[in-house]
Amino acid sequence: MYFAKEVLDSSSEMRRKWEDEVKKVIAKSADQKPRWSTVSDLEIKRLYTPEDIKDMDFARDIGYPNQFPFIRGNQPTGYRGKFWTFRMFSGMGDAKTTNERWHMLLKEGQTGLSTAFDFPTLMGYDSDSPKARGECGKCGVAIDTLEDFMQLVDGIPMDKVTTSMTINPPATALWAMYCAAADLRGIPLSKIGGTIQNDMLKEFIAQKTLMCPPDPSVKLISDTVEFGAKHVPRWNTISISGYHIREAGATAVQELAFTLRDGMEYVEDVIRRKGLAVDEFAPRLSFFFNSHSDFFEEIAKLRAARRIWAKAMRDRYKAKDERSWWMRFHTQTAGCSLTAQQPYNNVVRTATQALAAVLGGTQSLHTNSLDEVLCLPSDHAVQIALRTQQIIAEETGAANTIDPLAGSYFVEALTNEMEEKAWEYIHKIDEMGGMVAAIEKGFPQLEISDAAYLFQRQIDSGEKIMIGINKYVSDEATPIPLIEIDDAVETQQVERLQAVRRKRDNKAVKKCLDDIKTACKKGENVMPYCIDAVKSLASVQEICDVYREVYGEYRDPGLY
Amino acid sequence: MGEKKIRVMVAKPGLDGHDRGARVLSRCFRDAGFEVIYTGCHQTPEQIASAAIQEDVDVVGLSCLSGAHRYLFPAVAKLLKEQGAGDITVVGGGIIPEQDFKLLYDAGLKAIFVPGATLDGIVDWFKTNIKPRD
């Protein structure tokens, strides 16, 4: 930032005086610990001053909201026109149970829906697959066919509420179900809005919901981007996700760098494979970040993310449409920061993480429930989590003004530092030949493993603190009510699926699946064929089995 | 010949992809001087049991955070016993509610490690309780 020479001179003079004082105090009584760093182990200085941001240029590096480099957000009115979307991730048991939870959340003031699927659905297996044994409905909702899906969205105004679906390898099948359900209810595709996560690169890097190898996985994603650009203009066809990268143990800088480099990989693939111009699809790319416990690091990360993306889209990919430069993102508070010990402390953690996300300018937010470290959230716990967002929005004043921490010596310096370190990673991955190539080398996976191991060692040694784990430990157990998904959900879901298989026109199903196979082999867009297939009541696994057959299966190489 | 090393297989049964704990522990066991085989995610109980026998490990450490441990952990222990490898110790970890401990111990698991367990604590348990087999 421009500071008059006299300001910097007097600052450096005051600094010397202050440093002398610090030395005297430390000589008498040392700091509590020798090294102060973020949760990601980024070293932080005792004090930041104008000298730390003297090279910044206001117009170039900060600027105004809705103007390049968009560090202050895309919305000219900030949160005054509309708060971020209160979007709680939820799904449990069968479609009916989840639908009831959704209606409860909407009634309590939630403004968007977000779907958690169970592991068989996430991995593209049906509830009656031997691989699904023991998992049905446990971690989210079990969806096998369009019949389940119709029940899931029963009574939900699909043309008004936007719905996010955390689904990756079978994203084409589940999105096809959403499109088909809208169609059956007479809602045109141009009116539905929502997001599919549909980000396979971070699956190979971190979350490990795996099906086919990287290249065909990215091809299927580019199919959805193309289909959305042409037919479903309000849909975000990818949510490029750092959340899971962070949960797997990455540092904040790694989360930032790998996520944005993933985004660049998708941009390059759609341009190359589909021949679309960048501005035809880039405005519908969306992002998803973690908000961890280190307050300022998270705020700086989110601000840096917007600036990096705007620069990359404008300068690297030559996008002309300003909306292509926007980074629109959802945030979730950090599941990995929660503790099973003294679980009520999790409410506090989640509240400060949510506040960081808001100060970082998130457009959508999930706040974790206090019991999520143990099980799916109970009604009561999820209500506290939702109220946490509402209190931040309505009581704290955090939403009054846009990007309130801009100009802070510390926050700006940290934002710059994180951006710089992220670009170093991005350029390193460029040199490796891109993210798919880097993943094949195991590069991001092993970087994350290093960070996860270091953090665990720091927890064990007491260098980093988790209250209730390695400090202020209590022997007393705090019993909290836990939700348990009945094993009977599995039996009932299997029966329901088998009844569908008996009553549907199996010849028509086979024809639809053959059409998908032909599309895969010819390199055509699979989406129209998937919509026909789900309407014929083909199951999630039946569609995914076609992909497995044509593209082959990918096995986790088990890097550590 | 030096002292025989503990041979451990860290395994991820089922569809769960939460592998942070499994990866961190694999590295920790390696640093502790154990021989480590990490299966990666998405192994069936059958694959784990047969790999454990083939690799001649002393102990299998199962990790699951999806809630399917009630089915998957006992399945691995049972398959090992059925295939004459009941002397391979089976332990587990992850998000395991305390009310499930009895079911898992009854199924033959020897220890369960939950969030909050320290790396050194886990290594010590292995050094005390696992004797490398001849």
C-alpha cells in the first residue's frame, strides 16, 4: 500500500524502540512458547505494520467489491441484499427420512438444500450390492433409482430452492435424476438451480470416492459442464473442492493451491475436449472450501482464493466476461477440528470457524453439528448449528460491511503470503504437466500426508493444542444423544429396489444402458442418455457399471 | 539376524474413503521400525483376509469411519479364523461408539483405538501386545 516516506520512516523508528522493549521483557520472562504458527504451521510474526504491506497497490491488489481482482467479493452490495445461503448438508437413512429432515430445515429458516448420500450411492453401488453390506443409509441417504429420488424431493419447490448434491463418480446419474424429477413435475431445466460436486480430481487427491481412472473421470465432468452450459444455465456443474483436501490433512496453503489448480485443469479440459470458449462455461464453475480453526489464516485463504482465481481466469485463460473471473464458493466448518471428547465445545469451534468464513466472504455455508464427530447430526444438534449461522448473520454485525478486514496489516500480509505460496505450488504442478500428471506421480497425495503426519506429531508433543485432547482433558464422559441408523433401513431399501426391478420394463432399461455405452465409446456427451436411463428406472449402479466396463476401474494406490 | 520386526497390515475395509488416520498410522508404524503394508481404500473383508495371510502379517489394523465397522470388522476376524489364521491379531479404529466395543471384542478384536489416541500410545500397545510370529 502506498505510505508516505515519513510514515515508513517513523514506523521503522518506532519499530526499533518496540523491538528493544520486547527484548527486555523476554529477557525477564520468556514467551509461552518459542514459535508461534498457524494450525497449518505457517509462522506468524508478533506484530504487523505498514512495512509489511508497503509494496501493495490499492487499485491493483485490493480495490472494490465486484471489481478486479475481486478480493472483496463479487456482490456489489455485499451481504446487505442477501446473506450467504444457509445450506446444511444433510441426508440419512432412506429418501423419506431425509425428505422429512429437509422440510424441517426449510421450516427453520434454511435457504438452500444440500444432499449427503450414503457410501454405496457415493461409490456407484446399489443397496443390494455385496459391497454395500453394512453401509446402507449410514452416512447419508440411500438412492438407487428415480423412485427414491422422487421421494427425496417430494414437496420441495425445485424451481425456487437450490439444491446441492455431494456426488462425484456417479454425478451424471444423480444429476440426471434431478433433471428427470424436474421434468416429471413439469419444471423446465432452465428453471432449476443447484450444484453437483462432481470434482473427481480431489477424490484422487484426498476423499477417495473412486470409480474410473482420472482421464475418463474428467471426460464425464466435461460432459456435465457442456450439458449445463447448453441446457441448465442456473446449475453449477462442478464444485471444485478444497474441503476434503483439508480434511485429509492438508495445510491451508495446500488446500488453496491444489483446489485452484484442479479448477484450472477442468477449465483446460473443457476448452480442449469440448471446444467451448472459456466464457461459455466458466461463470458456472463453483468452489467449496474448508473453514478451519485458525481464524485469520482462513480469512486470508478465502480472500487470496478470489484474487488468484480472478487473475488466472483473466490472464491465463483470457476470459472476457467478468462473471468468469468470479470465484463463487460454499464453505463448511472443519469436521476434523471437532472432538468426541467434551462435545459441547464443538459448538464454539464451529461458531468461530463460521465467523471466519463470513469475514472471508463466503456465499454459502454449512455449519457442523456438535455431534458430527460421532454420528449423523440429531435434530437438536443441527438446529444449534443452523442457529449459529443465523446469530452471526443477524446479531454480530459481521454482515454489515463488506470485507471488513481489508487494509489490516496482518490480514493483507497473510493474504499475500498465502497467494504467493499457492502460486509456487501451482507452477510446480504446471511443470509436472498438470494436475492429472501430478496425481499420477502421487505428488499432492504425499504432500498432504506429510502435513497430516506433522500435525499429528505436533498434537502428540503438545506443540499444537486441541482442547479436550491434549489440554484441559477431562476424564468425565459427556453423554449426548446420538442418532443411530437402524440396520433395518438396509433390508427395506433392498426390498424397494428389487420391487422396482420387477415392475420396470427391463428391455427398455437395457436399451438405455446400451445407449450410454455407445455414447461413451464414441466420446459423445452421456447426459441426455443418462436422463433417459433414469426415467426408465435404471439404477445408479447399472449406469456406473457401464462406465466401469468401458473405462475400467481405478484402485486406490494406497500412498502414504 | 537382528530382532524380528512386527509386520502390520493397515487396511481400509468397505466403501469409506476417510483415510487420514490410516495413512498417518502407516507412516508412524514405519517410523517405529515396523514392516508396513497399507492396502489403500475400498477393500472387501475377503481381500483383506487373504492379503493378510499371503503377506504373513502379525497384525491387521482396520480403520473405518463410515459406521459400517459393526459388519466389516467382525467379518475380517471371522474370515481369518476360518482360513486358519486366527493367530493374526486384529485391531480396529475410527469413529467407533463405545456401545459397539463389546460387539467388536466378542468378535475377536484385541483393541479399539478412537479419536484422541496418541501415535506413541498406539505404537506402545503394538510393541507390548504383538509378538512377531516365527
